[in-house]
Amino acid sequence: MSKDQRVRTRDFLMGLAKAFAKYGAPSHRIEYLLELVALALEQPASFVVIPGVIWVSFGDEDHESSTHLIKVGQSWHMYKLSLVNRLCKNVIAGDLEVRGAVDRLNVIAAEPDWGVGWSWAAYPVVSFTICMIGFGGTWVDGAISAVLGLGVGATLLRAFPHLIPFLDAFLASFISRVIMTAFRKYQPTYCYNHVSIVLSAIVNLLPGLSITISLIEVATKNIVSGTVRIFSALFHASMLGFGITSGRAVVTWAPDNIDDTTLTHCPPAISPLWNFLFFPPLCFSFLILFEARRPQFLHISLVSTIGYTVYSVLSTLPQFSTSAGQVVPNAISAFTIGVAANIYSRLTKDVAVPAIIVGIVMLVPGSMGVRATLGFFGKNSTDAVQVVFEMLMIGMSIGIGLFMASLAVFPIKGPRYKVGFLQNSQARFHPKLTIFLNSI
């Protein structure tokens, strides 16, 4: 390999690593695919991925090495993630050279996103539907959550990275508390659920998905990445709790009996059949926020619907109605999501990660992200300790469900299948590539 080819190959690998991290691939998946691509390109390299940073170390025939530090922020783009995964398969199979792969990577990066208008419109829809489905709120509760969610979306779409969780939680809690005070004054018997409305408004900020991914990374021996991510998620949740508590405390003119639920009369909950109407717009909104595209809509929506249906049915059983019992519906639902996504991956040779991530998101707002965060607003210190334990347990249950799904239906053909050397010249020097290429 000439010096120019070596430089071009290394630049491509670093660009590929940055693309995977930017588009939302888990750390263990990034390291796995980068190692395979480096082997296919005959470029000795090792990779270490933690949230926000990627270390890449290259070696050569002269026993000289170079280490590069890549700083990259994580976002979610399911369509580009699928395209980058397909690009990796083409490079590993030898169907695409480095020069063409670099051009293709630039084309993928230039793919347009959903416009700001679409993304902004998705936030109130998510807040409204979560309030109605997750909390059984009234139409007024849902409308207030939607308005607050619209404001939260406006701040998230702007470049204000610092203290966004605290400020959004503070403002949502403050405005909701003011509205609650007005209801107590003019409609004293109206049933107003302050915490449910606020949590529905900031549901897109809740760290349920981050905690689940961090536990999966720890389970896959990515200790550093998983530990960093989980502590970041717990700090993020604490900041949200502090913001909600502060916003509620600022409303000093609220009456003393504002939290007395014995004075209110709550109307009967709406029919559960409404959930079948609320779920499609909720799913479509998450597809927009996670930057999925029309070719992905059908299978992601189908996987999400299957997982949420299983979760809804199991949650109605009395033995799973407690906080501790929620781990079972989450584990079984995650298993169902993983099996459905892996079957799709095996049949179409497309990556299963987008369907799994969006399907899990449909679970964590109602199970871990919302209900567990309620514990931060308890009256004693043991509530916070208990809620951290519950968040970890539910996250682990989702992770175990996904691992069991991979055992039941492996997304790519692994060691359980006969591994033989392919005739492709790119695979002749390392058996790992033959395992991966069997799935292409």
C-alpha cells in the first residue's frame, strides 16, 4: 500500500467512525464494524469509542503507529445510519474501493433532513399523545402538554446546548404551576395533574433511552463507554428533577391547599380504545424526530406497534401493575421488538438498529423515562434511591430482552453457522470477515 493510499484509507476510517457516532450507532456496534472495515482494507487499526470521543490508533509495516482523537457529538439519524451500514457492507465485500467509499460517505452526509417545521410540529404531538396514553390525562391536560411541548421543541431546535434540560423543565413546571393555581382559584374542583403534564411536555428530554443503551454497552464489555453514558444520563435526570422542583417552588402565590387532591373531582378516564388512534401519530412523530425516511416507515412502525401492543397487554395484568413488576412487560416487549427487527434484518439484509431504537423509545417514555422520574419528587430521600434502582432494573430488563432476541434470531449470521472462506479476495486473510459477509 502506497503512502497516498494509506492516508486515504485512514481518512476514510476516521470519517466512517465519525459518521457512525453522529448518526446514533451504539459504541459496541461502531467498534465492531470499524474493525471489520479496517481488516478488509488491510489497515491495522484499533478503535475505542466513548460518548463524545473516538480514539483511533493506526499501525503500519514499519511498526510505526499514530493515534487520533476525534471529538463528535451524538445525534439520531436512522436513515443515514442505515446507508452508512450498507456502505460498510459494500466495502467489506470488496464491491467499493476507498475513493468511491469516501465519495459515497460525503453523499450520505449531504442527504437532507426533515425540515425544522416538521421537527417542531412533532414535539407537541409527542407530548399530547404521551399525556393521553401514558398518564390517562384529560383533553385539557393533553392540550396544555402540547403547548408546553411546543415551547420545549423550540428550545431544542435552537443551538442552546447548556442547561437546556434545567431551563426547559423549570419553565414547563413554572407555567404549569401557574395554570394550576388559576384552576384552583376559578375551578377549585377541577382535577389537574401537574407532574404528569410537565413530564409529558419534557418527555423528549427524559434519559430512558440513554440509560438503556448504557446498560447494553456495559453488558457487551464496553465498560468505559457504558459507565460514562449512564452517569451522564443520571445527572441529566437529576437536572430535570431540579428544574421541575424549582419551577414549582417559584410560584409562591399558590394557595396552601393546591396539592390537596381530596378537594378535586377527577372525571373518568377516556376509553382505552382512544389509544389506537393516538398511537399512529405518536409513532410518526418519533419517526420524524429520529430522522427516518419513507422506505423505513413501514417496518419501523410495524415493529413499534408489535412491541407496544405486547407491553400494553402485559401491563394490564394485576401481577405486573407494581413498579417492580414492570420489568417483566418491558423485557418481553423488548424481546418481541428485537425478534421482529432481527427477522426484518435477516430477510432484507438491512440493519436492525433503527427499528430497535424507535421501538424501545415507544417503551421507555411510559415505563422508565416517565414513571421512574416521578420518584425524584418524593417527600423523603429514599424515593430518589429507589427510583435510581428502578431505572437501572427496567433498563436492564430491556437490554436482556434485546440480548435474548439476538440469541433467538441473530441479526447477522454468526458463529452458529458454518464459517468457510469465501471466494471474495477481500475475505481471504481473516475469518471474521467471512462471518460478516455471510449476511450480505
